[in-house]
Amino acid sequence: MLDDYLALRGELAATTRILADHKLVGMFGHVSVLTDDPSTYLVCPGAGARKDRCRPSDVIELDLDHEFEPGLPLELYMHSEVHRLKPEIKSLIHVHSPGLVALAAMAEVPSELLMMHASFWPEAVPVWEEPDLVRSRADAQRLIGLLGDEAIALLRWHGAVIVGRTLQEALMRAILAEEHAQQLVTALSHGRSLAPVPRSVDRGDLYAKVLSARTHDMHFGYAKTFVEVEPGARGRS
């Protein structure tokens, strides 16, 4: 049990570094994972911490009722409340990445599916409409209600939250969501007709075929090789 817990701390630290390597988190942005004890979760450090240097010792363990304090992510409650209300969701990632922010500024968020690997993309993308951070537990609960059973929700003028049934799934979805968002912005900008995946294709079936749990694990192992650093080292090894 202790070995599993320590391994999970290491995985969350590696995930934080991978997200930083992909420019998905930096000064802002954060990621959490539920532990085997459903009353506790692990979260990366908050604003000001170097996410690209995150190590297992930097990972913070909290219970679901822990209140925000300096050093924790400012929008901490989106993590505690997703793990409280939807314990089947093991991980939540919050990003401010350019493509997803661009989509969040569109009056009508496109739902076309331009790449098979983003088949988790909702047919109707949930959008949080408030021009503010998710600062309170009540706000976070409303955000999780808005998310529903989808893998992603956009925060208007702000960013996105992406969730997964495992840490590895959430990570891969976050990377692919930003890639898909950038493809949507680029494809829509040239004004020509698109050729998206047909709506007759079931996205859930497509996702199961293209992005199995084994694929998530393979991707995690691959991505981790780019961000392995020794204590005190800087950047990529």
C-alpha cells in the first residue's frame, strides 16, 4: 500500500512536469489525483512554483475538506469537489493553454471532431460563463455539475478543465485537447469547408478503439522520458 502511494506521488510529479513541458501549466494551471483513500487527494503546488521541476516531495496531500491557503492552487476547490462529487474521476487538470482559451472566447464553441485521437471531445462543449476564477467550493460544485459526464469543460475567457478515470487518461486528454483546439482554430480561420469525423460515428466507440488504457500508459511512459531530471537539475535531462 505504501509503495503504491509513493508511486502515485511520483506519477503526479511526473505528470506536472509533462504538462509544463507541453506549455499547458506554468505560473498557473494545476493537476490532482485521488488516492486509494477516497477522502484524500494529491495536488501539485500552486502559483509561483516551478511546475517543470516538480518532484514527489513537492506534491501536496489534502483531504476533501481542506480549505485554501497560500502555496496551494488558487482554484483548489475544483479538485476537491470533483473528487467528492464524482469519485469515479481520479484526476482533474486545469489549463490556460492558447488553443483552448481561444475556443473559450468563441460565442459558439465548435464541436466538429477533426482528429480521431480527440474523440472524447463533446458533441456540445460545456462552457462556464462567469468572468472570474473558480474561487469557492460552491462555484466548484456548479462547475462540476456543468461538466456532467463530459471529459472537458471550457471556462469562458479563462481556460479549461479536463478529467480522466486515471491520471494517465487525464494527461493524454489534456495534451490532445489542446492539439485539437489549435487545429479547430486553424481550420476555421481559412474559411474553407471542413471534413470532420462524420456525426454518424459514435465518439465513445471511436475513443475505445483509438485510446485504450494501454495507450494512456504507453504515452505516459513515453512522455516521462523527456522530463526526467535529477535533483537540482534544470530543464530536460
